[in-house]
Amino acid sequence: MAGKKASDRNGNPEQAGKKTLGLTVTKAGDFSEWYTQVVTKADLADYTPVSGCIVFKPYSYAIWERIQQLLDSRFRKLGIKNAYFPLFIPESLFKREAQHVEGFTPEVAWVTHAGEEKLGERLAIRPTSETIMYDSFSKWIRGWRDLPLLINQWCSVVRWEFKYPKPFIRTREFLWQEGHTVHESKEDADRQVSAMLSVYREVVEEHLAIAVISGKKSEKEKFAGALYTTTLEALMPDGKALQMGTSHNLGQNFARAFGISFLGKNGEKQIPWQTSWGMSTRVIGALIMAHGDDYGLVLPPKIAPIQAVIVPIVFDDTKEKVLAAAAGIRRQLEQEGITVEVDDRDTYTAGWKFNEWELKGVPIRVEIGPRDIEKQQIVLFRRDTRQKETAKMPAAAAAVKGMLAEMQDALYQKSRQHIESSIADAGTIQEIAAAAKGRKLAKGFFCGSVQCEEEIKGKCDGATSRCMTLGSSEKKGKCVVCGKEGVAAYFGKAY
């Protein structure tokens, strides 16, 4: 019948026969349950029969693909090439670097049989690829002209040892990229370490809109077998730090263990210096926690798979006109490089769609109905503020583009304000403990010793040093534990 309403702007979000939308807890009230509900209800992941392993559903994988694109383009500019190495690592190869083995042994899953036949040698399922890669590097590198060798690998890794799985944050199998480079000198390796940390920072802050602090890991917290480790640390709303990316100078330990050497320009045999660096899918977990709200996921526009969704408000007698207008707006947005989707499903009300797209965190919702066509306007809904404004149809792309830029900046500024307001100066162990209890990071002087770190961890409810400030010009002071000279460091609980 003409004029019969198919859907409206106030549709019931709980229709018969449809799934229930919406979160049943608040972010502040039950952070852990809130996170779990966002992951499942925003259609990011699914659980599997294998404990600690998840399915990356298309929506979360699209986010990861976007991160891959951002990193890959920067890697290529630095001359880094992608390769792929085996998933399985012979035990004899894995054990060549003693410190590395000691650091990873509790997490390694082993293959012991092929069918019913026991293997002659156990095979480690890749927890990281240094050992399998460096065996190849020893064959590839002969002279100084072969350096620097700059290789990156996109893959999954398996680390079995943990008690409390959390989708994206802590799973037994996860996705990442791991870069590995070989250099003539320590200075070249140092520059590579710094360059890669800068790449990570640019992607995390400018695209994921998450503010971080950077620095050097303590001796206890550094990567197993490394000379030193640098890191980016973010602070989540529950007061826990999350490592967003690391870059390591591996020194010459692995080169010696795997027989990697080269003839220098002087004709003498030399041992090269190596680096490794990585970012994993745990940054998706950081996106959820850092920006999400009581209505679900909130995605920064630069990382969102869908930047704008157009929801037509349709009635039987004006349906064709509204859908045609929606298609025109879509073309206008796509011409400006905005990723957009038109939700023209006729089995859901507009209200249901609004709730669903809010839950999925799409940055901008574009509403258009018959009255809007009469006024030659569209209604824009901004996900982070949940505010609406109108824009003229001919200026739709400019309005959406401007709103996306404003939202991207606002999310980053909110994140920056959060971390800066959550740092407490600490001159004693008691003050570090108080900061950790208050869901803050403590900043105090630290000598970096394993003994002092163990004492802090034992007396501060598990808080550890997240990073120590870099640079010779940094102010020094007395370690909060032993009183020896130290540099400024950040302490807190971590995922």
C-alpha cells in the first residue's frame, strides 16, 4: 500500500527474530566484560575449540589489512623487502642462541610426531623467527656489498604459555610482522632500530590515534638475546600499559651463534650487527580499549575499513527517489577517496541499522530521507561525540571529509590527554605502588638492574618498568630502590 512505512529513524533495535544489539555493561562498570562484548557484538572475532585461539572475522581482519598497508608502504621506502620463512624450526637450530632459548622455552609448542611416527628431532612451532632466518642469512651474506640485508615477514606465531587469554591482546596464535636486518656496524644497526620505532610511532599515533611514550626496556624486560630493546607503550583506560611495538638491537650474539660473517672493505672477516622489530594484532585490542565507549567500538577514520555508512530512510512511495539520492552521495564520497557503504537492507528498520553501525564503530553515519531530499540536505552523525549536524547535498563530500579529520584529531588529543594526566611522579617504591593502585603510570629514577626491578614488582602488586627514557641528555637521579644513579623510567601494570 502506498505510504506504508518500511522503516523510520526510531526503529526498535530489538525486533522479533533478530539478534539483540547493544552492550549490557558499561566500560567504567565492568571493563573486562565490556571488552569481551565489544569484540563479539561488533563482529570482530569468534572463539574456537582450541583454547586461546580466535577467528579473526572479516571486520577485524580488514583493520589488520589496513595496518599492513600502512606499515608495508613505509617499509618499502626504507628498502625493506618481504619474504617468508618456515613455520617449523628444528630443535637443534632453535637452541643455538642460549639467552634466546631460555627466554622462549616456556612458550614453545613442539611437533613430535608425523602421523604415528615419532620424528627424529622435535620441531618448534615458530614463536619468533630469528633462528630459522639467521641460518639462511649465514648462507646469503659473504661480503660488505651484501649489507645491509633488510627483510620483513608477515606471518603468525604461536606462544603457548599464558593463563588468561584475551582476544587480540593475549592469544596463543597471533598475527604480526617481524623485521630482521643485518648491518656492517653498530651505528648502522642503531639507526635502523630508531627508524623502525619512528615508523611504528607514526602509524600508532597518526592513524590509530593512540598516544604513546617511547623508551628503552630494562635488562629484565628486554627481548631475549638482544643487546637492547626499545618500545612504544600506551596506557589503556583500566590503567594497564600495553606494548604497541618494539625494535631491538640484537648486537652480534646471533651472528656469532649462526656463523654470520662478511669480508669487510679492508678484506678482513667481520661479524655483523643485527636488528629485529615487530608489531602484532594486539594493536587491534588497543584500538578497542582506547577508543570504545558504552555504545561499542569507535574506530579512528584513518584505520576504519568503512569510514562512512549511508542509511536511507525509506517509505514505499519514496523509496526509489531516496535510494537514488543515496547512490549519488556514495559516488560523491568515493570520488574523494572516502570508503563508504550504503545500508539498503529492507529487513531492518533504520533504528536497528543505527545501533548496529554505532556498535561497529563506523566514524560517520549519513542519514537521508524524503524530507532531506526536499531540503537538499543530509544528516551527519559523528560516532565519537554522537552529535548530529546537517550538510547540503552538493557539499556532502567536503562535510564528511572535514568531520573525519576533526574526529581523527579529537581521538588522538583525548588519548594524549589521558596518558599525560595519568603519570604520577614517584620518588619511592611506596609512591610507585600507589600510582599502580590508582591506575596510573609512575615516573621515577631507575638504575635498570634486575634486582631493583624484582623488588619493585614484589612490593608494587606486579608493576614493572615499562620503559626507560632514551638519550644522553636526559636528566639523571637516584634510583628509587638502591639510590644509585639512574634515568627516568615509567612503571606500571601491563597486559
